[in-house]
Amino acid sequence: MKHSPKFAASAQALLRPVVLLQIGLGPHWVRTIRKHLQELRAEGYDVTCPAAVELASAGPAVEARLSEIQDGRPHEIVYLEPISPYHLDARTEAQLDRLVRKHGISAVAVSVPPEAHLAYALWALQRGLHLFLDKPVTTRPNAVTSLSAARGILSDFDELALAYARAQQEHPVCAMLNAQRPFMPVFAKVFDCVAEVREATGQPVTNITAAHADGQMRVGGELVDVAYHGYSTGSGKLAHSGYHVIDVIARLLKTGTWVHARPDYLLVHASLRQPDALVAAMPRLGWHKLIGGSHASLEDYDDAELVMLGRRMGEVDAHVSMEAIRDGSVMTTVNLHLQHDTVSARATLDPPKNWYKGSGRLKRELWHIDQGPMQGLRIETLQAEDRHDRAEAKGDQLGDPNHLELVRVQNSGLIKGADRLSRYSAATFAGETGEHLLSERAKMASLTEFVACAEGRLPVAQLTSDLSTHRLGVAIMAAAYESHIRRGPDRMGAGMVRVEWSE
């Protein structure tokens, strides 16, 4: 796992304490940020989180969540009632400003739905506060059905990037996107492998195939009544775990080409499955025959209602193809498969207590990366264990939660000193003994780097996931939504969207 840089003891007096305002107290904060802040303090980082804000409508759920934890609760929690969930009105900004003054806030962590990211992120940067922003950068309500909303995702980024640049002119501010794949050593190794072969042979990346599956099951009323990562507001898999994969693709395209030989543009074509497809594939009668008995989740809506609602909701699956074009030639092909509707361990329609981790989630991930005749890389993870919180469930064998393997094949005849076949374990890279999930260690590394930068021990230029470097990934995500919309309701349109190379 990546570590923060070493620093001289004499430099410690120059470090700045990090006083964090947490925006959003959902399960992500409980499971990840709260726990990792405690670890950082134990390691000697001067970071505290005295205050937090949440929507008033979420108050009962938050208080119930906080009652179950032993420590780490912020001293002051303010429940906001903004006029709009997507924009900050003057009264809400005044409440936030009061917290900044009262607690001496120097940094902000934003862990709210991405439709609200822009407003909070702009507020933080305009006040010279360090920003730790959950992925994706932003999304827009109805991105899957509205052309202006889809295109607005990229204009949101440009507005935020401009605010970041202006803030840096006045303050030593860092803004970081919490996209964790680059903090996993197996992906750091892949980027190194790609760069090594490009430098040794001149061969760019020629193909990227990536597949990521959540392995969850939702039926009937659960599709529309249980809020889950934007589906009800018109975005979905692309703007959830899908952005992690898009981020890696963007980094591979950059790492796998020389600066002087970048693509001129990308062509993006998308096919998105929305919840109406789940109902068409498995109607209520089919579930009754399979499960038996009467279940509330199947009785609240009939199939016609679910199809009508589902066509307005965010995507459950996204299949995206891309071509990187330079001087009229297709330099790199990309195939991206992002799936929510895949094999699950859930075998009952009783609602789980935890929809994110307790609903039979079985994750799969597969990558193929080619550099013409010089190198092929394959990454695979396959989980058959859905209860990750069990202490004995952290193994790294096939089916275990920490299963992740890299296989490298090289042209040993043309690359001096290369091995024809190499095989690596992700757990070996990380030096893990099975105590932690590799994904959780990556989240810890991401937060560590942010705190180190906000303290002053790490220069902004060395950030792995600096906000300003994400324009290409955001443009790909926005183009995928636009492509789906431009294909039309009968899906007969061409739907090809051009993305200019701008980094």
C-alpha cells in the first residue's frame, strides 16, 4: 500500500494541524473516514474532526447510526435544511461559515450524494479550505435522460477546476478526489509495467478491456423505494463504483502514450440498462414462482408501473466502448463493462439491515491490458464471500474477499531482461496478513495522503489523485450518458460522442 513520505523531525514544527469539517454522516463516514481518522491520530497525524453537518431529513437515521458507535462522534452536528439539495442558499452558507469560525476548520470532507458535491466543494474552495471529495467529482439529476444534465457533468468539473486554481493563487490549498484504485499496489504495479514497456520499446497501450460487477439483487419496490447510489435521481453505476474503473482507464491512456503522441480525441459509445430492463427480464410472476409466498417488495407496484418508473431511473449496468484516435488512426480500443445486475448471494426477499454490505454482494473485476506484441497484463478478482466483516473472511484465495491477482506476459525476446511470464498476488504487494480488506487499505492510503498534504508534509504536486487531473475521466463519464441519450428511446441512433483530449 502507498505510504506518506518520510519527513525530518525538525520539520514537524512547521506542520499545520488539520481541523476537519465532515459533510455527510452516512455509512461511508462510519465505516471508513471515522475509523481511518482514528488510525491516523494513532500514527501521529495532527487531525481532528470536531464538527459535521447533515440534512435534517437524515437526522433520525444518523442519530440511530451514531448510537451504535463507541467513539469518533463529532462534538457538534448541525442538521441543515437547505432550500435545494443541490445548491447552497445564503442561510446554509452562513451556518457553514459559523462552524468554520467556531472550530477553526481548515479542511472539509464531502461525503454526500454526488449531485450535491459541486455546491459544497465550491463553498470550501472559495474559503481557502482543503477539500477531500468523494468520487465521482459530480453528477447531475436525470443524467441518464437529460442531455443538458449529462453535458453539465463536465461543465461542473470545469467550474470546480477554475475555483481550485483561483484558491491556490491565494492559499496553499489542496483538493483531492477520493478515487482509490491508484492507491492499490496492484494498480500502481500495472502503471509501472505499462510505462516500462512504453519506454523500452515505444509501444503504446493498444487495448483495454475492463469489467466490474457489484453482484447485488433488488426486486419490485426495492428498485424505486430504497435509495441507492443515485438510481432514483437519474444516475447509477457509471457515477458509483464505475468511476473508479473509468479513472484507471484514463490513467492507462495517459501512462500508455508519450506526451507528444497523445490521442487527438476519443469516440465514446454507450449502452445502458435501466431498472425497467430488470422488470422485463424477471416479472413479478417469475419471482413469485421462484421464491414463493407473498412479499411486500413485490406487491407495492405492478410490472407496468415499475417499467414506467425504471425508464426514468439511473443505469444498473453500463457497457461503453471507446476508440482513441490520432491522425485518423485508431490507436487504442477500450471496452468497459460495469454491472450491478450480476450473480448475488442473496436468496430471500426479506430486506437486509445493510443494503450496501449486507445484501449478498459478490464483487468481480477483470482487466485485460495490451501493448501490441510487447506486453499483456491481466488483473482478476472474484469474490464468493459476501460477509466481509467476519474476521475469518479476509483470505486472498479464489473466492475470498481479498482475492486479486496480476499476471504479466512479455515479449522476452525483444525486451531486454524481461520475464516471459510473471504472476503477482495483491496481498503480497500490500504486505497484508488478511486482517484488512485491500479496498479498505486503499481508502486509508487515500485519506492519509490528503491529511499529509493538508498538514504540509506532502507537496500538492505529489498528490496521486489531485482534483485537477480528473478532467479526462469526468469527460468519459459525461460522454457515456450523452451517448445513451442521443441513441434515442428506440436505441436506434448512432450515439457516438467525441471527447477532446485536453490534458
